[in-house]
Amino acid sequence: MTIKIFLAAFFMGIWSGAPAQAHADDTGFFNDLAFVAQTRIAGPAQHDLALCHTTYDFRLLGLAVTRQITGFALSIDGCKSLPGLPLTTDEFLAAQSLGLIDASIPLPDQSGWQSWLHQYGLWAAVGLAMLAVVIRRMKALLGIEPASRLRKMAAKRILSAMCHVSKCDGTVTASEIALIADTAQRLTGRAFSVSEISQLVEQVDPVRDHVAYGHGLGDHEKDLMLRGVLSIAIASGRIFPEAYEFAISLAHGLGIPAKDFRRVLDLAIIDMNTRGT
């Protein structure tokens, strides 16, 4: 489940307990009613009354941000408006014993998880969303591969840049093409065929504007592009001046500062040592 789907479900769960009546302009603390169930207690005109939770809410522009359940009440209109008829704990239990209220309905548990969810669930959801953003950013800074594949456009652009640097020394061997394929799949999560890579190598434009490589890419994708380029450039254990010049120019074109260039180079060196090259 993605973080967006999770948060959507979480917010819906919190807001589903919001009162049916509208409070579009309200901000502050308010008493309210929340529908629980229909009862068998007859009200005016012999209509059964509704069982409601009495609540103490903090609302922000009409949205119940926190909610504390304070007890029970009976309502003639489905808990849509105040006031309700207060129902004490003894009266609630007596009605259950007589079969007038569903026996499976529990007393409000002020120390339970439902009470915590109503009071602090929204803040927990916001905190989780912020934590997800921080983790995603840290992964980008540390060069940790994402769990899912990169966008096809981004992956193809990264592959193209690796093909470019591989041709800086004038020739591209079969082993270099295999290395490009392996590195591209590891970094982007997408597989490219030998023929596709060979075709890209042949199409390399030596005077291409390096800024163009980064158009439409996010910071993490730019990092992966430079990491892929450096991985190919240092694969032999040394780097040709032309390849180094290309990598530096690419970093400038991508807007990657010197300290990040060194960080990405260190990751490329780790990649090389991991391969045992």
C-alpha cells in the first residue's frame, strides 16, 4: 500500500466520525453528537430514538481535528442536531438489559485506541506523511535505490548518459555494454537489451547540451544519472580525462554541487568494489 493510499484511508477513517451537520465557519472547541446506532426506544410519533455519542471536539474551519467521547445521548433526528437527551451509564446498561439497545455496543473507553485515534489520529497521519517525506529525501541523499522502478523517461535518459560517457574513449566493447545494462537495471529497476544499448551508443551526440539531460528529472533521478555515469567512467579502475570532463560538465548541467559530486562518486566506487572490478 502506498503512503498516499494509506493516508487517504486514515483520513477517511478519522473524518467518518465527524458530525453530519455542517460547521463550515467554526473553529474552536464544541460539544456535538455522533451517531452510534438505532435503538428500540420509542420517541415522539412512535419513531425509535437514535443512540449517539456525546463528544467534545476541536474543530478547525469546521473539520473535527480532535474528538473526545464523553458519554451517550438519545436523539430524535439521528444525532444530526443538539441537544440530545443525556443517557447515563446506568440507564444505558438498563436499556441494554431490556433489549432496547444493542447489547454489543460497548461503553466508551477513554483509554482505548479508539479514543486515541479520535483525539490524535489526524496529527499522527500528518506526522507519518512528514516522516515519509524525510525518509524519501534521506534515501535520495544516501543513494539508496527506490523500491519501485524509475519512470521510463528518466531511466532512458540515465541510460543515454551512461552510453555517452562510455564512448568518451572512442570505443565501446561488449563487456562495457554488458556493464551498462547491469548498472542501468540496478539503478533504475528497468531492463534494457544489448541491441537497445548498442543503438544508443551509436546515436551519442558528442556536443549535446549537458543541461538537457536533466530536464524533467527529480533530484534523486539526477543523482542516479551521475552515479551511473561515474560507475561506467571508473569501471576499469581509472578514469580517462574525456570521461572525467564529461562527468564534471554533466554535474554542472544537472545542478549538482561539488560536495554531492563527491558523495555520488563514493557510491560509484562502492559499486565498483562490490562488483569486484
